[in-house]
Amino acid sequence: MLWGEDEMRAVTAGQMREIDRATIEDYCFPGCVLMENAGRAVAEAVADLLPMAGRALVLVGKGNNGGDGLVAARHLAERGYVVEVALIGEGGQLRGEAEVNLRHARAFGIPVHENAGDTTIRELLARADVAVDALLGIGLSGAVGGRAAEVLGLLAAHTGRIVAVDIPSGLDADTGALMGPVPRVDITVTFGLPKQGLYLYPGRACCGHIRVAPIGLAPETVRTATPATWVVEMSDVARAVPPRRPDAHKGDAGRLLVVAGSRGLTGAAAMAANAAMRAGAGLVTLACP
């Protein structure tokens, strides 16, 4: 991680936007390069999920999240995938790097379905081996409505494989709240730093495997940010538990007495004793009515 520490820290949407802004404006790092790196990381995740090139559908919104998806579409086409793009709205509504990458996708011969209707999207999903969710990003500020909600409903009902760009669309990046019909994806490729909403329920259940992809953020902008959330990983837990000798006896790992529960209410006591065993206590005794 860019933090220079072992802990993985998660950021809010506001903190991530400030890191992006500082990288682009203060360090003169082109936003198009960040988008290129992000889209390439999504294409790599799709290739891991579907190693043998197949059919990919990229669902694209109007913002930079959609631009990342368009970059991914181009890289997938280069890898030999049959790629189609479904645009929510018209191509003329895209701006900046997203609009540039729409032109690049078309130059690569990738079919782009503008203002795709429900029937078209259902047909595209039905023949796709994998769908890429590039509809809505971390800028979501309220409940999803209108056409975006309708398309998200179609994607949420899809039973095939899905890769999310930065965050599953409709998920609140800060709280993990579901702001619309959020699709359950196989892989979420989140950029630079993980967003804390990816680890909070109910949203966590929609995110699948979370992959943090470096995209070229200026290290100083990351170091000076002050996120308040740390993600506990298996390596953190492993460091907290002292190594045990292969010939260790249960008496060598401590003895624990759990005094808990009451008559007719013994479930919590049993759970506490089992948790103590799983946490590594050598000998656990439960005192319970």
C-alpha cells in the first residue's frame, strides 16, 4: 500500500476525491493516465475471472466511472474479447476523459449502444459471459432514480458474472447503504485505496472479492490524508497471535474460564466459549447454569 505501513486503510468518498484532485492539480499528473490505469486494472480482473476470452458487456454511465469502463472495454478488445458497450444516455452527454475514451472505444470498432432500452440490455446481458458495472461511482449522493435505477434493476437481476468498477453501482461509498437495486458482483476493483463502504453491511454482501488496484496516485497526497478506518486483514490477525510449537500441549496456550448465561439463555455463553477456542485459548471451561 502507498501508506508505507502494514495496515490497510479505507477512505471516504470525499477523502478519495481530494486525493485525486491533489494528484491531478498539485502534482500535475494527467487525469487521463489515472483513468487509463484504472480501466486496465478492471480488464485484468475480467481476464482473471474469465481467462479464455469470451463476450463482455460494459454498462457505462455518464461520469468518470463510465470512462474507466470504456478504457476496460478497449483493453478487453485488445485481449481478444468480443466487447459491447451499453450507454445509459447519449454519447454527447459524456465529458472530459470519459468522452475521449468513448471515441477511442469506437475507433477500436467496439459497438456502442446509446440509450439502450430494457430489451436491448436484457439481450446483451443474456449473451455476455461477463458484465462490467461502470454505471455509478463513489459520487453517489442520494437514492438512485430514473433510468439509472431501471438499468441497475436489470443488472441486479442478472445471474451471470459481474465485475464492478471502483464500487458496485448504487452502493454508498461511506456507509455501505444500498441506495438502489445494487448488483451482487464477483469482483470489485477499487482504485488507489479501498472505500470504507465496501466493508460495511449491507453493502459488503454485494462486493464479492475486493481488489485494490494502484492507479498512480501521488504518494504524498495519500500520506497526508487522514482516514479514520482501518481494514483488519488475515495478516494483521496472524501477527497478533504468537506462533505455537508443533508439539504444544493445550496447557501451554493458556486456560480460560467463561462464566456466562442464565437458565434458558445459554446461547451467548456457548458462542463465547467456542469463540475463545477458535481464538486460540488452550483449555476453555464454561461455567453456566
